[in-house]
Amino acid sequence: MINKYIPKTKTTLGQNVNLDISSYCMKPTNKDNMKGHIGLVFSKSPKDYTFFDPRSAKPTYHVDDNENLTENSRGMVIQEADEIKFNGSNVLQYFTPNNVGVLLSITNRSLTSAKEIFNKEIDPNKHNHSLKNVKGNRKETLIKKSIIIYDFIEIIQTCIVFSYTSIEAFVNLSIPDNYIFEQRLDNKGIVEKYDKIAIERWVPLKQKLSKILVDIYDTGDITKKPIWNYFVKLEQYRHDIIHQKSIDRVEFYKTYFNKDIFKVCSCAEEIIDFFYKQHAKKNASNPLWPWLINKENHFPTTKYNAGNFEKKGSIYD
């Protein structure tokens, strides 16, 4: 099943291509559909695909129009690639990254570092931080403690900002180009309509998640899930960083030492996973979803017709 909210790209494999060779570079003949990007035929089916990095974009499984969508269908798994032209023949080619996957990777790496600092240097169940227990130069001890706290705050803020941004990116990328959101103004009999651009610019992220995405992905009420409370805190922490006020000059840092800070920082992947699981039940996927570690992954799948791909050679040519 193709996600009805993702444009159905008409893609195909040229009839003269030998699918047993998984090093062919393929280029859509219709550049408007795939932006003219080259893709590598990774394998004949998803079961033969080799996962290599959670930051990579998901490949697309192209199946012949006459085939049913099963593991034994005849088709090709294409990993999209891109390039940077420096000068002359010096061209850097790479597999296209997933925007949300990159943001989640930064979040997860920061979270791991923050946990290490907390466990090793800060955890009050392991460390007594009273200066009264310090023998020797207490000023030097205070300096060392301060540097540790600065490192922890810096990493936690990185985690908060990128966790929130990954949710925001996922939400905005999920909104179809032709989607219209209607909102009735209280007691005025007026209905406001927002197109995709207006939604991205004017609708708060809470509303996008709780109203728009639950409609797009046809899920249950996310606000009833425990993860919602962590998202609300994440949003507040992020706003405290971005919109700092002189009256709260340093007070908001103290929230980073609450017991649930790591749960707050890791809620982005759980929120995306909520929509992922709900939609995967319908055997549907789409290219914007990132790889979620230790989760079952469904491949974006589409049908193709002969004539829409041209072979550009092999990576070994």
C-alpha cells in the first residue's frame, strides 16, 4: 500500500537491466518526479537490503505493475544518491541523508554524552557535592565543578533544541502539499483555512501534532499518551532557550537536573514512533520516516511501469 499522502512517483526499471547486478546506477527519465537524482539498485527485494546508517534516507522498493506487493515480488530497492561538484572531475557522491534522521542522531549522541556526565560527575545518589567535605583548595574544586556543570548544560541544551527541531521537521515534512486545515473561531461563526505554507508558519507545533498529524496519519489521540506530557516540557525548555528573558536569567537551567530530563530529551523518537506504529499497521510507509533503531522497518513501496528509468551504468564502470 502506498501512503495516500505521499505523491505517487511513476517509476520503473528499464527492461534491459539485469537485476542480479546490484551496482547499477538508475536515473528517472522524468526529472520532475525525482529531481533527476541518481539511485543505486541496492537489492532485488527489501529482505536482501543491507542497513548501513540510521541517518540515511530510506530506499524505495519499486515493484512491477503486474506484481502483488510481497517479499517475492519482482522489483528493485533503490537507494537515492546525490553529489557535490567541486572542480573538474572531482565529484563527491553520497547516499542522500534523511533530514529527521540527522537531527535525531545529533539528539541521541548528545543524550548519551549528557547521561555519561551525569552518572560520572553529578548523580546525587552517587556523589556528595557539599564543599564542607572537600579537603584542600575549595576554590579550585568549585571551578572544576562549575566546568562540569557548564558541559552538562551545553549538551542538554543541544539535545533539547535538536530533539524539538526533529519533531518540527517531521511534522512539516508530513503535511501534504494539498492539505487544508480548517479551524473554527470561537463564537464568531468564522472558519479559518490554512494551506501547507500557512500551517508551517502560523499553526503551533502542539496543534500540528494533536490535530493535523493525527488526521494525516489517521491515528488515535496522542495527547492521551504519557509521552505527551514529556513533549509539553520539551517545548517549554526549548522556548526558554530560544526566547530567554532577563528575569529568568539562569533559573531555567535548574530544570535540567530534574529526574525526568532524559525522558524529556528522548521524547522525539517516541513521538515519531507513535505515528510510525499506527501507520505501519496498515502496511504503509513513506520516504520521510527515519530509521528507528531496534524497530521493525517498512520500506516505502511504489509500482513502476516500463520506460521511466534509464540505466546510467555501474559504480564499477
